[in-house]
Amino acid sequence: MSFTKKLNKKVFGTLFFSIFAAVTGVGIVVPLLPVYAHDLGATGIYIGLIFGAFSLSRTFFLPYFGRLSDKKGRKPFIVAGLLTYALISFLFLFADNIAALIAVRFFHGISSAMMMPVILAYVGDITPIGCEGLTMGMFNMAMFLGLSLGPIVGGVIKDDFGLNVSFVCMGLLALTGFLLTLFLLPPKKSEHIICSQNSLVPWKQLLKDRNIAGLYIFRFSYATCIGIIWGFLPVLADSELSLSSSSIGFLVMIGVFVSGALQIPMGYVADKINKNAMVITGGTISGFAIFAFDMATNFNGLFAANVFFGVGGSISMSALMALAVIHGNKSKAMGSVMGMLTMSHSMGMLLGALAAGLIMDVFQLRQAFSFGSIIMISGAVIFFICTYRKRVGG
């Protein structure tokens, strides 16, 4: 039986296009926020707080909603999360000071926590056995390409129409995702798995699994680098190189685009070779790539560093998410596993944003990228230590 025949194409397609629409809207706005906040007088630490508020609220709620979806079903959380996300997006129109930006980002994070781990869990539920890498690679492509398209579109919109139009676009795109899931996802009763309270796997059991711990730590390290790049590459490009909003959007876009474009081939490879080795290889490439940001002195240098970071991310993330699906199925706790994995992503984004802001204020902004390199290489090493005795799905 072919891969496409085993995969529920209607459900996968609905989730694919819904998340693509939502993250494209995010990509439109997020690279513009650091410069906007800087123009409002925000110092490095406050820019970090604006980014960190989103990750902070997600960190607390991601495991809760992911686990609750194992018991209550996936669709209710996805639909409600996308609707809330869309409505909160429009509040950016009224956030004209630093405190308001932090508050809106905080509540935006809660709505994101309601949908993101649940969508990933739903994809994991319908993934055919033996095709984890390819399936998650295809789905990751929607997120990466949406995030890559957003910054370049957002830069153009901001230059031609102003920042408020960018906020409206983010809200409308999230609303599109809400409508798709509301009308096209099948009823909750047809979902793959809904657990009873007594059958939920204890958190302690999941946390004690060395392989799952390795996934969390690596994802945390990788997300720390993303937090640094997304939060402070725009500031570096604007303050030191005086690049336009369109150029900054293109810089942020290119790394994510490269990673997204390679998700399917890397996912296919992950189903054929050792997934652990792919994670370590990709993490090592990403670690050296983010160090290259510190060395870059012009647009071309930043461009090259972003491309290599995207290549490293495509190699590691396709294999990492395939391993997450395997462990989610094995433990019969897909929502909990995805909730904790996305929580580690949010914690990394929070650390990256806050640490880079502090480094910018106390030392020099460029040194934040060297910090990210150390974190990334350390994450790859710890992943190896956690998983080398028990290779899963390799």
C-alpha cells in the first residue's frame, strides 16, 4: 500500500493549509516587531521581553493543552486556538507602547499553546508507521515555508502600506486557518485516539525516558538559536548595516525557506538511515552557522550564515520530529509528548530572546550569536549522551 493511500489526505491537507496560513501571518509580523519596539525606545532587554512574553505563556500552557487533547480530542482545541489567535492578532493595532506589546504577545502565546501541540499530535496520530520522517517533513514544510514567506511579504507590506496593515494580515490569515479546521476536520469521535483519565501516561514516566529527554534538550538548544536570530538579527541589520525592512525580511526568510524546502527530502532520508546521527549532524552545522553571524560584516555574510543555519535545521528537525512521533506512539501519549516538545521550543525561544537582550545591553549584540553557538553545540552533545545507548528508529 502506498504512502498516500495510508495517510488520511483530507485531515492532513486541512492541517497543512491551516498551519501554513497561521504561521505565514506570524512570519509577516515577527521580524518587524524588534525594529518597531526599538523605535518606541525599547532597550535590548525589553525587546527580549516582547519576544519572551510569547514563549513564557506558551511554556506554561503547552503541556497542559497537549495532554488534555489526549483525553478530550484534538479538534476542539485546534478550532478554539486558531480563533483566539486570530482575534488577539488584531489587538496589535492598539499596542502603541512597550507594555502593551508585551501584554498582547503574552496572550498570543496562550492561544498558540492551545493549537500548536494539538495539531502536531493530530499529524502524529495519522502518520503511517515507517513513514514518520516523510510525513513530519511534509508538515514541517508548511510551517517553515509559511514562516519564510511571511517576513519578505511583511517587509514589503510595511514599506508600502505601514505596520498596521501587517497586523491585519496576520489576523486574517489566522482566521482562514480557523475556518478551514472548523468546516473540514472530521468530528471529534472519528479521531485516532482519545484517552481516558486513567490511561494517561504519568509525566514522571515520560520525563525519565532518556531518549525523550534528549529530544527535549536538543529542541530547546535549537530554539534558543532561533530566538536570538528572530529577535536580534533585525536589530543588527538595521542598526549596524542600515538595511531596509524588505532586506531584513528577506534575511530572516532565507534561512527558514531553505529549511522548509529541504524538509521533504530530509524526511525521506530520515526514514531510511539513522535518525540520531541526522539530529547530531544537523545540530553541529547549525552551531557553526549561528557563530558565523558574529563574523558577518555585510548583507552577503548574514545571508550565507542564514542559509547554512537553514540546512542544519532541515537535517536535524526532520529526524527529530520523526523520533517524536515514534515515541509518542510507543508511549500512547502523543499529545503529551508533542506538548512537552513544543514547551522546550518555547523555553529555548525565551532564553534566546532574554539572553541576547541582556548581552546586547551589557556587552555587544554580536556576542549573542556566539552564545547561541555554544548552546547549540552543547545541545547536540547532550542529545548524543542521552540516546547513544538506545538508538530508536535508526
